Amino acid sequence: MLPSANGEPNVVLIRGGRSHYLHHPEQPSREAELFVAGFKEVVPQAHVIFFGVGLGYHIREFLSRHPNTSFSIIEPDATVMNIFLQHLNEHDWLADQMVEEVMVGPISGETLGIMRRLIDRVSGVLVVPWLPYRSIFAGELKKFNEMLGKMVSYKKNKMAVNHAYEKKWALNSMHNFPFILCSSDFLHIGSEQIEGKPVLIVSAGPSLNDEIQHLRHIRENNLAYLFTVGSAVNTLVEHGIHPHGTFSYDPSDYNVNVLQKVVDKRIDSIPLIFGSTVGKHTLDDYPGRIMHIIISQDELSMHILRTPEGHKPTIINDAPSVAVIALQCMIQMKADPIVLVGQNLAYRDEQYYAEGITHAQGVPASADLPRVQGVHGQQVVTRQSFIKMKTEMEFYISTAKGTEFINTTREGAAIKGASFQNLEEIIWTRLKDPIEDSWLQTSSNSEYDLLYLRSRIEEHQRAEEVFQAIMEQIHHALLDIKHKLSLKQFNMLNVSFGQFDDLFAALLGNCFFKMYVLPRHRMRYEFLYSKMDAIQSSRNPLIRGEQILLYFGDFIWKCQQDYREIKSEIHEFHRSIHT
């Protein structure tokens, strides 16, 4: 530590034989004022992450101008943090209720975990690197930014998916439930049959066209299980090849178009393995046998289904691609080897669909698209959505120890953990004995505990009455807070806050709300959750009351409106279970 020219304390950091002032040698406070003045607008909802503490001049100035901003700090040098803490005033900003996380030292796995939880809680991020740290800790800052960028990108993708499908998942679960009760659990019925057997997962990439005759040979001689995913079934049907089964899971209403050729031709020899949240009209007219898998977004089925032995159904994680769904299933069923066909995950001659796909036009390749390594060592043009699918595939492959994965996709993206091999070579060297597939054509109903199911539905019906009463009480509690705010009765608000907190906790614990209403408002709840701690710990009753009315009030109102819209469908679902 050294004094600055004006007497204010300063810190000199010696790194790599060079001395670095962490603040201006003459006027540290003035430097901080000018720095913070450059932030013209700070979004109130943004969470600020200060990279580099020094002696905190810039942080103190920032918080004096933006007092209601929640923040975290990361100091890559533990010695600097130690000096800062020794000279910290006990009433200074580090003891402020708005501080979320304090991270010290090099970027590590612990930092990663803290940041992941932080990003889940907040609705926006502003990173503020202190000026000298941009050069002194350039490597650490770059690593931190890359880590943060990936987390934010993941959350944005997750939010986009939730925004698009949160309401469909919940309704599809109810609509598809009778089909679940009248079909077999694919993972349960097929595990013994598929374990240790070769399985082909056939996708609709452009290289699928190269493998038609090889797939025909495999299917006619029953040399391996052949499952299509998504649109690939159309290409095979066009060439007269009927796979052992086809997977479908997309929750959109348009998913029915993927199977239109099978439906139009009334082909009843291709079993459909459907995800429980699949688009609600996908199953209505399907001519063949159906089998189900329970998808992680289907909270209803997870809650009300169990076997007579008391076991919950096995859950398959929702994924960005039906190929990843099928891959999880085959890993769960211990297929070996698992062979990927037509899984290009990249463009080939500006195409990314095989021939015979009639429902999708595709997106033209362009010069600004990213590139990844291909199976032949070359660079291939891809898209961010393909990279996401590839990353998830590689993750599940990495978890399956002892299973062999082979990628036969010519001119496709390399998939880590899956060696490249031509399908023709696999036929002659690996596929020796025919598999037994009669179980796929033997119809049977699911074996779930119907008495348990009915008891759960009756519990939900009772909980609905409680839910209605809680919503009415919350409505009155919000009006009470609004009334006291308007009369400036701030000293009486703490009692109202306590009553409201108890009612909201009761709402979150209500099983009807958790099963039917909350899943349709995931994004709104995540946003509310990001505000919750700051609102509940606020010492200013005026600010706390206004924020409760703004954030909680909006959430409750939207839930109430949505409940009125779907109430009749829920009641119809309950009636269908009883009958």
C-alpha cells in the first residue's frame, strides 16, 4: 500500500517483475467518478459483476449512483482482497444487503458453480472490469468472459425454449395421458431385448441418401435394430423400408406433419415411440402400435404415475433434438454398439435434410455460418443449433462407459466419443447375427398402478379448492398492501408482508398449483425468483411494498387469468381418469 499524491490510499501490485498502480497515482476518487460517469444508463434489473476490487473506489462510486443495484465481485488476486478487507469500513458497501456473491482467486470449478447459480437467479448481467485489471489480468478476464458468455447463452436458449413451449408441455401432458395408459413404457418393455444388441439411430441428414441400400440390407436381414428419428422415417418409407420404430417428441402442433406419410399410407408396421409431451395431435390418427417415454418436462406424469411395485417411470431429459432423445434411450437400455446414421449436424452442398422430406424447406447455407471439424478431418459448415445438438450428444456419450459409439455419417461433423466408420464396413465386420424383433409388434397396455393414479387425481381435486382459496386470500393481501401504501401507513406494512409471505409459500406448496399452473409460467416464475431475495430482505417498507405489488402482483394476476382459461380442460382430464 502507498499513499496517492492527494493522501488517499492506493495499492501497487507487482506482477511479472512490473509494478502496477490499481488506482490513479494522484486522484483515485476522481478517477472512479469519471469512470462511473461513463455508465449513462444502467438497467434496474441488471445484476452487476465487478471484476477487480482494488480498494473499491469505483464500486463505492457506482453504488452511490445506483443504490438499488444488486451486485457481485470477483477479485482474481487473494492478496489484493486481503489488503482491501483490512481497510474496509464496517459500514461500507460490502456489508450491504445488495451484495450477492464474493469470489476470490483464480477462475476455478468453484467459481463456475457459484456463477451458474448466480446466472439462474438474475435476469440480466452487466460486467464491469476495473481499468487496470483489463491488462494486468487479461487472461483471467478473457476466461471469465468466455465462461459467463456460455452460461448466459445457455440461459437465453433455455428461456427461449420455455417461452415457446411452457404452455404446450402442460397441455400436451394432459392430452397424451390416455395414450400413455394404453401403451407400453418403451424403456421398460425393451430393455432386456435391446441390451447388448446393435442399434442404428437414423437421422434425416443429407448423407442418409448414401445409405439407403445398406439400410435396406440391414432391415431385410434383421442384422440390427433400426430406429428413425424425426423426418428420417419419410425418407425410408419413400424407399420401401420400414424401420423397427420411429421416435417423435416435438411439442409443437406441427409435429404431426413429420409422420404424415405413415398416416396417409396407413402403414401399421412401424411402432411409434413418443415422448409424453409430444404435439397433442401426433397420436390421434397414428395407424401403428405406440409406445411411450416420459420426458422431463412432463411434471404431471412424473407425479401421478408409478408401477404396482412402487417404482416411478424412468425419465428421459428433454433435449434440442429427437436424436438426442433416442440416444439417451439406447444408452439407458444398454444397446451396444450404438451406430449413428445421417447425423450430419452440418450442411452438405447447402443441404441439411435428406431427400423425401416434404414438410421442411431448410435454411440456405451462408458465408457467416460457423465451422467445426468434420469426420474426415476437414472443416464443415454448421449452425449454432447443430452445435448445441452435437454438444449434448457428446455429453451423453461421455457418460456411457463401456458402450461403443460409431458415427457413419459421411461429410458430417465429428462427434467426440463416436469413431467414424463406413456403414458398409460395419455390416460385413460387426453385424453377424439377426436380432429378435417380434416384441415390437406385440401390443400391450402400460402397467401402472391405477389405484395410486386415482388417489393422486383426487388429491389434486381437493388441492384445487385450496388453491382457489389461497388465490383469493393473496388477492386481498395485495389490496391491503396497496391500501396501506396509499395511506402511507408504512409502520403497519411489516404485518401485511408477513401474511403475504405465508400465503405465497402456501401457494408454492399447493400440488394443484405445482402440477397445472406453475409449469405454464416457468419464465415468469424464474424472473420473480431472481427478484425474491432482494424484495424480501429490503429494509425500506415503501420500496418493498411497491416491488411486491409490481412483481408478485403481475405473476399472481397472470396465473389467475391462465387458470380460468385452462380450468375446463383440467376438469375434463380429471373426469377422463375417473371413467
